[in-house]
Amino acid sequence: MKITDKTTYEEALQRLKEIVGALELKEVKIDNLSETVIEAKELVDFCRKKLDKTEEDIKRIIAPEDENE
């Protein structure tokens, strides 16, 4: 899966689940294993960045209310 600006968290997570499933069932050929693991790492990094950004956004949204109390 090529990650682009339009890739959503849900799409990346779904692809990651597919990769994990294939690895668990030993469906990934040894010739493709390195590429598959690299793709999985990129997807994990992408999802982690999305989650971190969302957490920061939520904190920023909530912070002004906390300061007024």
C-alpha cells in the first residue's frame, strides 16, 4: 500500500491487519518478507503519527476550557 496524503487511518489499519494475518498464517513468501515487514513498519509509523496528532489537537481544543476554570 502506497501511503499518500489521502490515506486514512482506517485504510492503513486495515492493511496492517491484513499483513499481520498473512504473517500469522505464514502466507508471506520468504522472498517478499522484507518488503512486507517494511510496509508494515511504514503503516505503524503512519498510524502512530495520526494518533499523536489527533491527541495533540484534542488537548489544544480542551486546554482553553481548563484554563478558564
